[in-house]
Amino acid sequence: MKRIDHEKLLMIPGPTMVSSEVLNAMAYPIIGHRTEEFRTLLEDTVEKMKKVFITEGDVYIITGSGTAVMDMAIANTVDKGDKVLTICNGNFGERFSKIAEVYKGEVIKLEYPWGKGARPEDVKKILEENPDIKVVTVVHNETSTGVRNPIKEIGEVVKDYDALYIVDTISSLGGDYVDVDKFHIDICVTGSQKCLSAPPGISAISISEKAWDVINNTKSKSFYLDIKAYRDRFESKRESPYTPAVSLIYALNKALDRILEEGLENRVKRHERLAKATVAGLETMGIELFAEEWARSITVTSARYPEGIEDGKFRGILSNKYKVIIAGGQGQVSGKIFRIGHMGEAREIHILGTLAAIEMAFKELGYNASGGVEAAKDVLGM
Amino acid sequence: MKRIDHEKLLMIPGPTMVSSEVLNAMAYPIIGHRTEEFRTLLEDTVEKMKKVFITEGDVYIITGSGTAVMDMAIANTVDKGDKVLTICNGNFGERFSKIAEVYKGEVIKLEYPWGKGARPEDVKKILEENPDIKVVTVVHNETSTGVRNPIKEIGEVVKDYDALYIVDTISSLGGDYVDVDKFHIDICVTGSQKCLSAPPGISAISISEKAWDVINNTKSKSFYLDIKAYRDRFESKRESPYTPAVSLIYALNKALDRILEEGLENRVKRHERLAKATVAGLETMGIELFAEEWARSITVTSARYPEGIEDGKFRGILSNKYKVIIAGGQGQVSGKIFRIGHMGEAREIHILGTLAAIEMAFKELGYNASGGVEAAKDVLGM
């Protein structure tokens, strides 16, 4: 195999940089998944995960990408013809629609232009018109657009209806404010590889009492992602039904330790600081941000390319010359925006380095960017 | 968390011991999954996986347990009412039936008592009576019973019918003879954590031309496990559609290097040797093997407990006193049999140590076992 450069600065909105402490946790020998050792590990990881979700509900660790738990949330709650309200203002909001369509739900989309945030009053209006909506889905942090949707306020609306409130916090949990029980979230899904700063490949799901009522009356549309199998095995044996990704659970457990040591509040504040610095840096360079201001993510910043800057060339210079990886746009904004992840283990110095590289790459391509690093330093008090 | 002992000898039929070289591969920093670095890694891993499957067909790496790819094989080929012949002589054969039922296939079970091997002539008879069977499933190595089903001979039968031939080689690939194309296997599924000796959490699936014809005319029953999404993304970008378990792919890639360096033929012969030694050891102790002789697995040996030996106590002594982990029975043989995995990185010395521990544990529980280690040494020429 061609030699791979593992040492580039990973500033995409996930997977994110993982601390050496967490990476090295994976070097522990494998333990059997039907042993007391594994039960201790799984139970402990679930307990820590509950603290990060801030929930008294049930939590399960699933071997699979974040999409697996998005799928699980729908496959276990939606029957043919059930009304599903999907809030769509990006690629991942859309994904819930696609999943619900596979399971033959009747999808009602509340759509916003990409870059705009969802409005609780719009959700309320649709719920009033469709009191038989069974499930409402929203993506907290739209990784594809850098938009943060107001999940607390939407939760305040949904709680007064029968509908289940399903929230994707894949790129926010551990980096932004999420309080599953207080926000009235019935099913919260997240991934290991974003703000939790563990390696990708496992994900987690929380289930409220209200959600169990629906799940218990819904035949799972999936075998692998049947949540009842996970519940039954965990309740009876503190195990998972199928062979889990043991090494990734070692890593997640250690990553959760780091999060709880830092403190959720401190961690969110750090993400806010880094987001502010990134925004200040880009705006000082004259770059237009993509997400509208009130709905700007604090874990990923998206920005429009200045005219004449080609995505492939720009990110190619960043990657090849400066060894910094940032993301481009997805779907309808492919080639039009770039995205900087400042999640998890990202520190001040990574933001400054990234902004410096961006300035240089822009200059090389004929766009005269400057002052970004200085502006970010000001915000950071450095 | 209570301190976990990671150092016990892992002699279960998966997950299996992983070499330090492979474990340490996971300590590499995470790379972005939409980068040239990742494409290089994925493409290389897929190519090596093809060499181990021995196929010219398409191969995909899936983030999920082995059960995920079993599910994928059915979810992408079976429509409501389609006839599915499932060969059942253990827990995993049964699992295919359960999966097919979730997707509303009409399941025809060819059942054998646990411990018995499947007979190709029985498969032929059912296919003759039901020429409209769409899919035949078989588990090569029934981890739950220690039975090896004759997948080559069954393949010779199935190839003359329209039915797709789906084979689960989760606990055989890399340890027993599997030759996907020569055995006429249309969909072959495997897991990372058995004879491949990589950590658990990712799995692989091979797809033949004949299988694509069916898949292209079948709407996937699953979103996460829609094989067409994996194909489209891999064909267009050499990527996976959802964030993959990057660290586990590092590990699998390295594990495949070790397999290809040892050579598939040598590796199978090593497994045969270890199986023979294990069998000789147990039989010398007067222990009755569970699987009938012609159908005995070479990667896991199952044996009946002598009268009066309690599973929990026996394996408790092995684990707590001798630090050796073996497996008990599942389902209908729970408490009645024990199983020793001799897969992947298992060596002669592990077999001897395990047999010694088993002798001592039996003695402690009042069953006078002896001579097992000596008999195994004889077989191994030690």
C-alpha cells in the first residue's frame, strides 16, 4: 500500500482528532464479549454516556456509523403510513426523510434553504395541522451547513403533542448544549467520532419512556438495528446482542472520561470560544459565512468561497502543502462552501494554524486574505 | 470503573486474540474519510480482502458486527413472499431464518439436530421440489455447535438452480478453506474478529454478478445496510457512504497482511493441526465431542460436559484461577457443552495451556481428567 500520511491536522467536522490517550486505549488486548470483564466495561461506558446525554432514560451503544442509529430511531418507531415530520435544512435532515421513506412512513418535510435555521413556530404550525404526526426528527447541528437548530425550543413545542421527538446530536453532543431529558428528547442519537473525540465506528442512542411505549407497539423494520434486542440483552446480561466493537468501546470509555473531567459546561464554552475565533478570522479575511448568524453552529463553521476560488485546488493546497484537512460542501453546496470543524480535541493553536494555512492558500489562488490569524488571537485573548 | 483484566487467554470462538502489531495499528491518528489517504487505505483493504475471499467479485467493508452483513445479504435480495431456504443446524443458521422473516420472506428451513452437518443431497431435494427458491443460506462454520457444513459440495448443488447461494464464513474465513468463486458463492459474508484476527466491529461482504442481478431488482429493506449505497460510493469515489470505523480498517488491513504473508494454505493447515490437537486432548480426557466427526469444525471444537460438571463453575475456575476464557453453549445446548476457539492467532502453546487448565478445572470439580496435554503434544509432534 502507498504510504499514508496520518499526521495531517484534521479540521473537518468529523471524524475528529483523537487524543493519544484514547487511541492507545485501543491497543489493549481484546476481551470476550460474554465475560464479566466486558460487562463491567459496557455498563461503565453506558453510565458515562448517560451523564453526557444528561438522561435518566436508557442508553445503548451500537456498533455502526452515526447513520446506523439514525436508522434505528426510525426503523423502531415508524410503521407504514405513519406521519413523520422531518425538519430539513441540510444533508442530514434529509437523511431522516430518506430513512423514513424506506420504512414507508408518510414524510412531511419542513424545509428551509440550506444555511437557515429551523423555527419552532413552524414546527408548531405543522403539528397543529397534523395532530397525528407520530415522529418529529431534527438534526441539532447540521454538519453539512454549519447550522445549529434550536432543539431546546423545538422540544418545548413537541412535548405538548403525542409525537416522539427524535434528535440527531451526532456532531454536537459533547461540544454544544444537549440536555436530553430537559429538552424533552425521546430518542437522541449520536456518534463517537465528532465532539466526543473517539474513533469512528460506534454510536449511541437514548430512549425515553414515551419512546418505549411506541417502540413496544412497533415491529422493528430492521433485524440488526432492532432496539428491543439490545434492550433485552442489556437488561438480562449487561451485554450487547451481537459481537460489539470492543476496542472502540475501550476508546469511547476513555474519551468519556476526558469529557467528564473537563466538564460539559467547560467543554461547550471551549467550543464557543473556538467557533468565535474561527468566525472572526474568516470574516476579517473578508469571507462570507454560510449559516445565518442566529443559527450558527459552535462546532463547525461553514463559509462561502470568494469568487474564483476552486474548492479542489484550495483544499488540495491546504492538504498537500500545509497538511491541514478541512471539508468542502455536500450536495447542493458542493464546490460553493468550505467547512472547518472545531470539535472535540481541537485547541486554540489548531484554529490559528488552520486560519494561517487558509490565508496562505487563498493568497496563492489570487484572493488577498489577511488579518485572520490576528483577529482570532484577539478573540482568544492571545 | 472496576479494573479490567485484559490479559486472560482468549480461547473463545471469536472475538479472538489480536496480534500486538494489529492492535497497535489502531493507535495511528484518525484520517478523514473523504481524503486521498482514506481512499488508498480502503481500496488496499478491499483488494486484500478479495484475495482472502478468493473472488473476482465486488467486496465491501461494512461498519458493523458480523450480523450486520448477514442482515445485508438478506435485506438486499429478499422481497415479501420470496422463498428462502435456510439450512439450520445451529444458532447462526437460525439467525438467517429470523432475518428473512423480518423481511417477510417465506422461509423454508432445512433443519438438522445441533451437532450434525448439513447434507448436500437434502438441499438438492428441496431445490427440486421448490424451483422458485430465490435464496439459499448456509453457515460454513456453525460457531454455536462446532460443526463445519460442506459449503463446497452444497455450492455444487445450488449452482444448477436460479437461487442465490449465500454463505456465512464469519468464523471460517482465514482459518478454513473458502474459495468464493470456485464454491459458486454469490454472497459471502464474514467478520473481522474470528479467523482474520482483527478486532471486532467491521465485517465484509462479497457480491457475484448473479447476486447483482437480483439486488438490482430488489429494493433494499434497510437504509443503513443498502448495499447499493456502498457500491455507488465505492465505484464513484472509492469511499464508504457513511463514516467508517477508520481505526478498525487500519487493523484489518494489517491483519490481512499477516494472513497473506502466512499464506492461506499454510494458515488452514495450522488450524487443522490445532483442531486435531484439541480433539486428541479432549478425547484422551474422556470427553465426548459434540459435533459429528465428518462435520467437525477446524476452527472451534465443541464438547459435552461430563455428567455432574456445571458450566458456570467450570468456566469460572478457568477464567478466575487459570485466566483462560472458553465459551459455553448457546440456546438449546446452553450448560451442556463448552467450546474452544482455535482461530487466527492461536498457537500450539495456547492449546496446550488451555488443555492443561481444563484438566485441572475438571479435577477440581471431581472429574478425573488426565493425559490431554500429552495427547495434544503427540499430535503436534512436540
